[in-house]
Amino acid sequence: MGSFSIWHWLIVLLVVVMIFGTKKLRNMGSDLGGAVKGFKDGMKDGSADAPSTGPTAQVQGQPTAADKSTIDVEARQKS
């Protein structure tokens, strides 16, 4: 089973357009593009907010060697 020819791909494209329609495909494409852009922006913002990874940096939520009896929890109010 080798690669498909251009005619195979054109027939598949024609069937997809007939099933979904051009408007729905256009909306799906713009939604996908917006999601990719949002992901890239989030990754860019996340790397700028990350703390330094030097030897003195401590991971948040991890107890130090002298304080192993402390448990870090977050209290939430019932709504």
C-alpha cells in the first residue's frame, strides 16, 4: 500500500466538503488556528513566569529536609 496519488486526495477532499460543507470547515479551521495561537501564547507566558532553576531554587510544595512534618494544602470554601 503505497502513497496515494493526487486524484485520491482530491476525491477525499470532495467527499469531506460534501459531508461537512465549506462554512463548517472554515469555522473548524479558524477554531483550530485560534487554539494553536493561544497555546503558543500560553507557552511563551509560562516560560517568562517560571522561577529560576539555579541550585538555590526550591520547588514549591516540596518540604525542605529540616521540615518534613509540614503538609502543604490549599483550603477552599464550600459554595
